[in-house]
Amino acid sequence: MNFLRRRLSDSSFVANLPNGYMMDLQRPDNSTSSPVSPAMERKHPQPPQPSLSSSTGTSIFSSISSAMKQTTQAAAGLIDHSASPTPPVAQKPKILLVIDDAHTDWAKYFQGKKVNGEFDIRVEQAEFSELNLAAYVTGGCMVDMQVLRNGTKVVRSFKPDFVLIRQHAYSMALGEDFRSLIIGLQYGGIHTVNSLYSIYNFCSKPWVFSQLIKIFNSLGPEKFPLVEQTFFPSHKQMLTTPNFPVVVKLGHAHAGMGKVKVENQHDFRDMASIVAMAKTYATAEPFIDSKYDIRIQKIGSNYKAYMRTSISGNWKANTGSAMLEQIAMTERYRLWADACAEMFGGLDICAVKAVHSKDGKDYIIEVMDSSMPLIGEHVEEDRQLIADLVVSKMTQLVITAGSTPSPLRPWMLLACCPPHAIPHVFVYTSGGPRQPQGSQPPRTNAPPQRRLSPQGQQPQSPQSTSPQQQRSPGSPQQVRSATGSSPVQPSKAGVFPPQQPRPPAQGRAPSHKSQSLTNTFSISESSQRGNANEDEAKAETIRNLRKSFASLFSD
């Protein structure tokens, strides 16, 4: 007994003992301490004496039991882990590049906004002249920015996730041509507002005006009154115009630059010589004695209309002093903005400029993109609308990038596969495959040289196949049921008639290339009924599978 007690003090020995043995070994043994007989011992049981060895074994056993209980409770989900929640993983912020001058601090309009409710927005702002980039096929676009902030030169390199363009990418008057940066952003697959495709197309005003001509031809002069304009590719074609005075516009410029009012033929010839020196194209349109200018702007789904009247008497309403006021948005103005917003794949931000003459007629003269200047008393509201539009576009981009294409459905496979690749159409009912009615001939085990019949039906020899049952697999009349019964003839309305008693299905030649894989992998009747010779049935199945795959992939 002392030997057992010494073994109980060994933890490795106790851990390997079952629970029942542990309880039995921990019972007290007083045979060595008292000479009382076993019979007297049963009559007068002694209280257990505490010992060091038994207490050690009991403590080890209790610790093991408590550990097992905790493991069981954790597996059953009974332990509450809410007391120690895991810290949330910080999401990497999305980088927004705003191309605009330093007069507008766009960071404050995106403060507190999140993309898809989880990504913060880090705003980087610079002008076109302060940017450089390198674009890669798989690496995206790396932008280098060198700006001056409070007299300090700041140099940064980053990969933008989105770009808001609020500057003109090309201007002949200022000698600025940043179309290469637009190409680089497009090369790197960067999404912008407006789209890079539309911004690149807006680098030529005659090219944009050609889109207005398409809208004019589509809607008509009543709904879309476009000003008459003549395009001259060079000075050589500038010989004369039918009416005077005219407004000649040289090349691609903004803010009223490059526009000259020509009163007569002599001045027009002088203007042609200037176009020759500029080596550019020019346009000419009739001068309209305007009462005021009209501007209809569209930012997302928000519309505003403004009227601008010149005070200084200059024929250019945007030059000198002018009075600006907001007017009501009519359906006619809304139609102009919506029609122009559809050009070049869609413009999220655009503005239509028109002239209201003194005789009460309107003439559309120009359309602007996302680089349009904001005017009026609601400039702050318009900037906030632009910020909300950009966040919405960035959210759509994140959702689109996170979505996965849906898997191929069976009906998609039927729609995209040719008829000869789908030899059978199986008809199922709500209760499963329908068994053919009527009696069937007795079933026999198929010989090794015959093909396995579908769904355990009796295989037949190829010689017994009728001519109607030897149709091509692509025939629309060959529709088989799931039990391998004879073809079902559909009615004229495309509805299958009810099941009628019919003979069992006839086998086909195993060498057909478009043989049904469903029939190939069916289990023979002999293997289902459990024949005595199971090895022979397995060997038969393997042989038939090899023959079927050989016929499917043979030349």
C-alpha cells in the first residue's frame, strides 16, 4: 500500500489513471496502523486520515477536471468573451488627389467623411504644374508632388485612389499643356471626376462644340438653340464670312481670352494674319447683342441657374463689372444641362453657357466640365456638393472592387453551350425522378462488354435500337427522363405530356463523342443489388469508365 501511495505522489502516474481507479486508490487503508480484523473494520469504519500523498493526487485530479470543464464550456460557447474584445483593425485611408489652386482648401470639405463608412479620406492638393507621375501596367500610378506651403517646399510621393480635377488641363493662352498627366492617370487606371476620357476631350473647344452639334441635330433648334458657328482649320480658309459683325475665337482658351469682335471684312483679313502667326485653328460666330448671359450648372443631381448682366458696357459679360443673380430653374434649362451631361460617356459636373439677346431669343454658345468656376452666393454649398459627389463615387469604386463575380449557374451553361455538347435534358418532378409505369421485363446482370445503363436500367444490345431512338444527341425531340426511359415528345405548347407506360431505354453505341456523362457515371443494377462477385462488378465499372472517356476525348 505504501508503494501505491508513493506512486500516487507521481503526477505523471496519476494523470494516466482513469477516474474510477483514482477514487478507489484514494480510499483510506488502515490495515497497517490497526490490528483490528476486517470484520470489525467493516462494523466500525475509521475516518480517513489525511496524508500528503493523497492530497497531492486529489489536487492534480481537480486541476485536470477544471481544465476539462473550461475546455468543454468554451467549445459549447458558454464562456462570455465580451469582457476582452479584440481591438478593431485600423483601415488604410483612401488617398484623394485634388488638382486645384491653393485658394480653396479642399481638405476641410472632406473632414469627417468616410468611404463606404469605414475608410478615412486623406486629401492631397496640388496644381497641375506641381505634379509629376509615373504609370505602370500592374503597379498603378505613382504621383510626385512638390508644393510650397507657407514658404516651405513639401515633397511627397503617393498612389492616389481617386482624383478630383478642378483645373484646365490645356490652355493655349497660358502656354500650359498637361495632357500628358491626363494620359498618365488614364494609363495607371485612376478614377476621376469628371472622367479622364471627358477631360481629355475637353482640351479642344471645337471638338466639344461638335458634340453640341449632334445634340442640336437630335433635339432640334426649338429645344436646343445652338449658335451658328464656322470652323477654320487654319488661316488659309479665312477669306470671308456672310455676315458682320462676328466673334472670332482663336484656338483653345478660357475666361474670355482669344476672343475678338470683328466689325467688317478688312478687320477679318487682319484677324486671319494673326491666326497665321498663332499657327492654330479658329472659329467665327455671329455677334449677338445680348441682354444678359445665362449659366446652368449641374453638380450630380443638383441644378442651379444664374443670370449675369454687364454693368461696365463691355460686350463680354465675364469681363469688367457685372451683376449676378440666381434665377428659377425651368424645364428648358434642365433639358440643356441633361443633354450636355451625356456627352463623352457622362459628365458628373458641367455647366451650359447661353446668351439671351435683346430680341428675346436664347443661344447656347459653350459647355464647361468639372474645371468650371463656381459663382454666386452658394459657392460653399457647391463645394460641399462636389465633396459629397466624390465620396459617393469613391464608395461605388470600393464596392465594385470588393464584389466577386457570381459562379456559373447550370442554366448559364445550357445557354452558352452548343446543342451537340448537351445530349440529354433530364426531366424531374417535385417528388424526385418519376419511375415508368407498367411492368418491366426481368432484370439481368449486364455482360462486361456492354455499356452501363442509366439509373440501373437493363442494358440492351445496340442491334435492338429502333431508328427513331437513334436520333442525334442534338435533336430537340430527344428528351430523356431521369430514369433513363424512352424519349418524351413535347407538345406544341412546349409542355411535356404525362408519363405513359413505355419500354425501357435502349442503349447507345459507346463510341459516340457526345455521350452523356450522367449516364457514364450511373451505377449498374448488378452493383446495386450486391452480387456475390463484387470484384467483377468493380472491374466492369472501371472498364466502362475508361471506354466512355476514351470515346469522349478521341479524335
